[in-house]
Amino acid sequence: MNHMEQISARQFMILVVLFTVGTTILITPSGLAAEAKQDAWITVLLGMAEGALLLFLYMSLSMRFPRLTLVEICLELLGKRLGTIAAVWFASFGFIAAATVIWGVSNFVTTELLVETPLKAVNLLFGAIVVIGVRVGIETLGRSAELAFPIVLALFVVLVVFISPQIDFDNIRPVLETGIKPHLKASLSYTSFSNLPLIVFLMIFPSSLAADPGKAKKAFWNAALVGGASMTLIVLLDILVLGADITAQTTYVSFLLAGKIRVFDFLQRFEAIVAGIWLTGMFYKTCIYFYSSVYGLAQTFKLNFRPLVLPIGLVLIAATHHIYPSIVYAHTWDELTWVPYTIMHGLVMPLVLLLIAAWRKRR
């Protein structure tokens, strides 16, 4: 039997914020600008609206079973056989997503920071840190996030303040030049990275509900709002300073943005600020993904959680070496596979569960 750890509503909110900005702050602006050009910031606002609908769906499902995680809800509503299949299918989502994030971190580090370091070495090191983080439990992760968040927030404020003098408002004109169609496609891509993956927090949400359900629900909404606002601001800065074309053509565009900062002609190389924000967010994002996978399997098969972390973690690190054969394959996966993959887990699955719950209640 697994004892459910408890975290405060504040810790839960911080984890959601770090999870949201983990991938999106560095990589997502490029894809948005490629589709929506200088109106990419409008796409983020549209994505926030889509995220609000998804969050309402998650809340509706979770509050029907406030003491159950998503895996336990599957077992409760679908029965032992179908519930087990659904639970393992969901756990595989967290595992695969964690592997892709670790690969993304390794690719960034070996491309931009430590160019002579082998990719597998960074995979092994970062993967080991994630396994240790998940092994200590969600309570410890929540407390550490509470300590790290003020530093991340301060770095973000420094980035915004120091890059502001280079803003050129001509870069976002004309507004809505591309029409509405590119925004619909780009917002779906944005939602697949920032909002749909929030389904994994239904494995943690009951931990924060135990102390104060009202504060926990409010924390979830506030976190989504803060994450969306942060993304809107960073996409705006990328376009206002670099322009839509450079933003669209650069993979790690926010890293390039920080390199543009010059203070008194001697303070330079502010790329470490963006790297610090991004790597911190990626650590917690990977931990949440991996935690949801291992904890989900533990609940499905009624096993102890912590003894599973190390063996599954070793499989995760090994899988990370082979998850993407090349950078071209990674881009193809993100464009063609990731969106429907997250829709199945983040929209179809909770919607089906909610409909079944409503049908059973009516009966």
C-alpha cells in the first residue's frame, strides 16, 4: 500500500508553473513564430483559453473523486481489466515524455553549452538527478521547488528588465496579418506542450487537496494563468527584439535573446539566465512526468513506490539514448506525432472518464 504524500497548495502551484514554462520558454516560441509570424503572442493567448477549458475538464473529473489519483479513477470507473490497461497506457505517457525531455536537455547542453561533451554523458547525468529527485518523493520535490522558485522568478525579471531597451514595436506590426487560421494550428501545437500534459498533475492533485480543497483548486488556476502570462511575455520579447523571421528560424530563440543583452558595455553573456530558468523548469518537468509514471504503475499493481524508482529509472536512462535517432526525427515527432499523442491522453482519456462517471451517477 502506498501512503499518499501531501504538499501545500502553494507548492503545487509552483510545480505547475515550473512544469509549464519548462519546455515552452526556450523552444516553443520558434514554432509559434513559424506559423503565426509576428502574431505569435496572440496564439499564446488563444492557447491559454484552450488551457482553461482543459483545466475545467481536469477539475471536474478530479473533484468527483477528490481522494483518488487518475490511475485510481481509471480502476474505479473501468473495472480491473480495462482500468489496468488504461492505467498502464497513461503511465507509458509519463515515461515516454520524461525520456524526450531528458533528450531535449542533453541536446541543448551539447549544442549550446558543452559542445564537446557526448550526448550520452549528459543523458546519464541528468537522468540520474531526475531518478534521485523522484526517489525522495513529491513532498521533498515540492519543498525544493518552493526554494528554487524565487530564484527563477528573479532571473526572469532580470531578463525582462535588461532586454527591454532593445524593444522595437515595429516588429509586431501589422497585427493579425496572417488571419486566424495559422493561429488555430499554432495554438494546438502550443497546447500540446503546455496544457495537455498537465493531465499528469491528476496524479499529484489529491496530495494538495488533503489540506485545503479550495486553495488547491485556486492554486491550479493561478498556476495556469501565471504560466500562460509568462509565455506570452517571453514570446512578445522574442519578436519585439529579434523579429518574427529570426524567432522562427532559431531553435533556442530565448537563449539567443539573452545574448543580446548589453549593460554598460561590459555586462554581457546573459545566456546563463535563460539556461538557468530553462534547466530548472526542465528538471521539475521531467520529475513530474517520471513520478506520474512510476507512481501510476505502483498504484495499478499495488506495489511500493520507492523500490520501483531505481529499476524503472535505469530503463528510462537507457531509453533516452534511443528515443530520438536524430534531431530531424525529433522535429518530425514534435510536428506529426506529439500533438495527437497528447490529445489522446490529455483530452480524450479524461473526457471519456468524466462521461462514464456522469453516466454512472445518473444511473
